[in-house]
Amino acid sequence: MPRQVGAPSVGDRIVRLLAGTPVRDRRRFIGPVVAAVGAAVLIWLAMPHAPWYVKLPLALLALGYIGAQSAAYLGHGDEAEPGASPPDAGDSSSSLRRGS
């Protein structure tokens, strides 16, 4: 997915985070962290007869994937301008509707 012009890169976000730029509300990350850790624990517990070297990669994959998806979704809201939303999919000025 191409980056928008002027959108900060992942490196810029990490630098901003490490520099101490405040995030609006850090408590909103509690749910996704619990979900990611919970998924890893459930994978570990759901396979009692599998050896640890099979369960560990699957649990780490679930932890990383669910955590990254949640962080990307929540982190995207920090840079959004209030009131600057994309056009609605049902907008009457759509090019598909003009032809009919």
C-alpha cells in the first residue's frame, strides 16, 4: 500500500513515540494487548498434546499478528484531523453513478 504524501513513515512514528510525543490516550491499547496475549495463551492451552516447539511459533505468530493489526488500527487515529474524513462510499458524486 503506497504511503500518502506527507504521511509519517513507520520510522517517524517510532522516533516520535520514543521522543515522548504524547499519544491521546494510552489506555486504549490495553484491550488489544490483552487480546494478543490472550490469543497466544489460548493457542498454547488448546494444543495440550503438541510439543512446545510446535506451539511456540504459532503462539508467537498470533501474538505478533493480532498485536500489529490492533496497533496499526489504533495508531492510525493519532494522525487524523478532526473533520477531515474521506468521502462516503454512498456519495452521490460517485463516478459510477454518473453514467446511469
